[in-house]
Amino acid sequence: MIRVLRTVRRAQRRWNGDAAGVAAIEFSLILPIVLVLLVGCIEIVNAIENWRRVLIVVRTAADLASQGDAQNPVADSVMNDILSATTLAIAPYDIAKMTITISALGVGVNTASLLNPYVCSSWSFGAQPRGVGPASDLTVPPNYQRIGARYVLAEVSMPYTLVLGTVFSKIVKDFELPVTWRESLAWPVRGGVAYSALSDSEVVFQKRGGSNPAPCPQS
């Protein structure tokens, strides 16, 4: 009887050792999956927050710029105030990585088409402003497709650095997963000056560093 009990105990000890080994193997298999899910959740939350901030910036820039200044062109100090507002809107992310372009657009200017706007003036931060003239890469929103319409277009882009990409870049040289948020928003002019009885009021922007801005040519 004692011999039988000893045999059972030895078998139990071997079973316990085998079970511990199986648990260790299972843990080693599950751990990478858990880590990937954790990093993925952090990545998704951070990416959504960064994109949401970009949306706030483009709306803030369009709304404030459309109000213009007491005179045309809009003073540099006013545009700097708008830039300061967008800096607060993008926080805690770095505005130095972001580009902002704000343009005054006209419809039916020097062209019979109502589908492509005319860039009358433009201001930018971190990028080149749009050149004055027809913008074939833009489409006039339906509610502005009429001769004499004027509106403001804000364009914002910002690269997003993946958390997972930063980790892999330390392991694999030159590893990159480029993601760039690009948002644009057309906004009605809320201030400015009407230069013709046949056109809406418009704001005039001047390029950073100085230029000779002018309102839209008469249709």
C-alpha cells in the first residue's frame, strides 16, 4: 500500500511539473499577442485624438480668417493671432510639424466655369501659399457655384508618427510607416469688403514676408 502511494505521489509531482511547463509555454505564446493588442489600442486612441485636433485646427483657421480685419488686406498681426489660436487647438501636439494654408477664393473670375475657383490671395504657415490664378485642383462646393461668390478655404496637413513605428525603427533601420492627416474646409466670408455689387464680400490675405495682395479680379 505504501509503495502504491509513493508511486502516485511521484506521478503527481511529474504531472505538476508538466502542467507548469505547459502554462509557461502558453504564457510565452499569449504575451506577444497581448502586447500587440495593448500597443494597438494606445495607437488607435492617440491617432484619433491627433486627427480630431487637426479637424479643430482647420475649422478654427477657416472661421477666424473668414472674419477678416477692419481693412483689407488682413494685417500680419491678425494672422499671427489666428496662428496662436491654432497652436492652442493642436496642443499637446507640435504645431511646427503642421502646415496651414488659408486662401481667399472667387467663383466665375476670368472664366466661364463655376466648378473651379480662382485663388485671389493666400497666406500660409509651414508651406508655400497658393499662387494667384485658377485652381484646377480644387472644386467649388455646390452652394458657392454662382458668379460672384467668395469664400475662404483652409487647408491643414500634419504628419502622424506611429508609436509602433517608433519602436520598430529602433530595431529595423529606416523602418517607417508614414501617415499624414490632410483636411480642408470651405467657409463663408463673415467680414471683409464687397468690391462689386455683383460679388460677395471678400477678405484679402498677404503672403508671409510681404507681398502686394489684391482682391479678386472683377468677373
